[in-house]
Amino acid sequence: MSKAAATTIADGVTVKGAIKPGYERVLTPEALAFVAEIERKFGARRRELLAARAERQKKFDAG
């Protein structure tokens, strides 16, 4: 099954992009639940760090 639209796989987990045959061997419900859990726990901090990184890159690019 190949889908290009966003697909809700598990509670609170949406996969955006194609789901190709064989992906289910890696993207098990348990694996997706784990990814969802760490995103809920660390997602805000991850986004803060990425924003700070983008700002540092802008300064670096500006010389």
C-alpha cells in the first residue's frame, strides 16, 4: 500500500508521506508509540534547539 496523504497510524501518530510495502516491519505500532512518546516529552525542547540553531546559522551566514 502506497499512500501520499497523511495517514493516522496509532493514537496521536500521523505519518506524512508514502507508506510503502515493508515499512510496517519497522514502523510497528510499538515503534510509533515510542516515537510519539518521546516527541510529547522532548518535542518542545527539540523545536527550541532547532530555532536557536537556525538563528546561529543566520549570524554565521551574515559573517
